[in-house]
Amino acid sequence: MGKLSLISNEIYTILILALVLGLDFPLTSANLFTLDFNETNAYNHISTQLDFGFRVPGTASHNNCADWIGGQIGIYTDEVMIHDYSIQIGEQPSYFCQDILGKLNTEKNKIVILGAHWDSRNVAEKDTYNQSQPIPGANDGGSGVAVLIELARVLSLYKDNLDCQIWFLFIDAEDQGYSRGMYGLEYWDWSEGSRVFVDDIDEFYDSSAENFDSFILLDMVGGSNLQFIREANSDSNLHNRIFREGQKLGYSSAFPENPTVMSIIDDHIAFKDFGMPVIDLIIDFVNGEWEYHHTHSDNLENIDPESLKITGQTVESYMKNFYTVGFPVWAYFVIILGSIILVIIPIVLLFRKRR
Ligand code: 1BN
Ligand code: ZN
């Protein structure tokens, strides 16, 4: 070693160690990606939805907003499919509904669904005035849609690194059920749309070649002091992974160590019944954690862009961490073996020279 080197053995050893650690660290532990989610884009997507008016089935605003969502998701995905159906309860009129599905990486077999409902509630049963009038639904409906569209943008930039197909699914007819003596639309249940979608799901994928990995629902993710619950119908592994991802990014108050546990009726239930691991990323709206739920104050003023960022970045980071095309196992083996050799050789040489 002494003959080979113009620099001292100690410096040589330190240089080799630094090189090895410097190479290994990014390859094996640190994130190899950036987080590109932009909360201003998401905030503007809520504003656009509110500009259409109330997104209640049977209205022109509802149809126009569906067209806009289809156009937006079409920019970032490989294929857009529309699920047209009607909901007709008892003797009530029939309402035309649409789920909008944007597919990214259609050549991959494993499918992750990111979902949000896009309809807004037709009544404000929790308000003190005009209870029979519709609500803006900036948070309840608008926020999930907005975050999904922005996630479609950032994940489309990363699509070649992903080992999965992603479905961005905008679900209609979620929010017209019964609460405090009022229906949104007469005799409707909650989550009508997701049940119809799952009934018809065979029309949207090839069950002989494709399979579902998981379903992640975003609902009411834009209020201030965001604090997600541990939704009791959600899969524990999925919950732990996503909460850990949020905590890793420094968002421990939104993803607390000991979250409130409660069971929520929402669009994830139909997908769970189909057999998928699901999670509902939602707040405790039942106990008034976000006081504007189902009121006329569910408007843009009460949206906090920071909450959109927390949600968007966490889901982006989760997707990039868990679904990046991996190094083949042998590559890790070579890196680790190479590192050991590079560390051991100089150390052995160093000690032999000293003796
Ligand atoms: C959940 C999110 N729901 C609507 N948006 C369903 C629901 C609302 C269930 C109020 C119970 C009460
Ligand atoms: Zn709601």
C-alpha cells in the first residue's frame, strides 16, 4: 500500500470510506426523488370547482364540472373513461351521474386507485340558516378533487419510474345521504356512486391480467389544523405506512401518533367490500373538528393551502417511496459487497503496514 500511495494511509482510508458511504447512502436509504406537489395549483382547482356552482346531480353546474374534471385529468393520464349511470330511488326522479376515471401507466398490471368524491351536498343541515340550500363544498368534495388533479400532474412527471398503474377516480353521488333529519337528495344513501362503480368495475379493467393493489380515498383534506383520524374500516398496514410517511415529512400534527379512531361511511367501503386494502384519509368531522362541515361556510375562505400541501406531499411521497421501480436484488448485493471490500482492503492494508 505504501508504495502505491502518494498520500498517507489514513487519508486514503477516510477517502474510501467517504466514497463508499457517499455512494451507498443515496442508493440505499435516502429519497431519490423530489416532491413537486404545489398547493397553489390545488387551491386554484378548488376555486375553479366553486366557480361552476353547486355540483349537485341533476344541475348544469354538475355537468359542466364533470367536463372540466375530465379535461384536466386527460392532460396528465394515458386514458380517460367515463362511467355514466342513473340513480333513481323509489318514485323519485332519475338523476344522471358520472364517475370520471383517468388511468396513468396503463401497461402496468398492478393498480393503485386514488379516489375522491366530486359531487357537493345539496343541503346545509348543520347550518343555522338556509338549511335546504346547497353548500359550496370547497372542503367536502372540492379539496379531494383538487389534490387528485395536482397529484396526477406530479405523478405523471414520474410515471416511468413507477411500477404500478394509477387510477385517478372522481366519484359522483357520495354526499346526498341522510343527516339531522335531511336528505341531500330525497331518500338517497351516502356513497351511492361508489357502489355503482364497483358493481360495474369489470367494464374498466381486464381481470385476467390486472389486479388491484389498494384504494386511497381523500375526503375533506383542505381545512385548517388538519388532523387525520384512524378510520376503522381502513387497512392497518396502509394506515401505518401513510401516517409514517406524513410523520417523516414533519407533518406529525396531521398524522398523529395516537389518532382518534372512528368508523366513517364513505366511498372506500364499496372498494373494501370488493376485497381491496383501503384507507379513508379524512378528519373527525362528526365531532366538529372542522366546524364548517355541511354548512354554507364550507367555502374558499375556510380552505388552508397548507393542509392541501400536507396531504398532497404525503401521498406523493408514499407513492414514490412504495411504487418506484426497484433496483434488482443483485444490484443491492453488489453495492453492499463492493462497499465491504472497499472498506476492508484499506483497513487491512493499513494495519499490516503498522505491524
Ligand atoms: C362522509 C363524508 N360523509 C359525507 N362526507 C358521510 C356522512 C356524513 C356520514 C354525515 C355520516 C354523517
Ligand atoms: Zn360530506
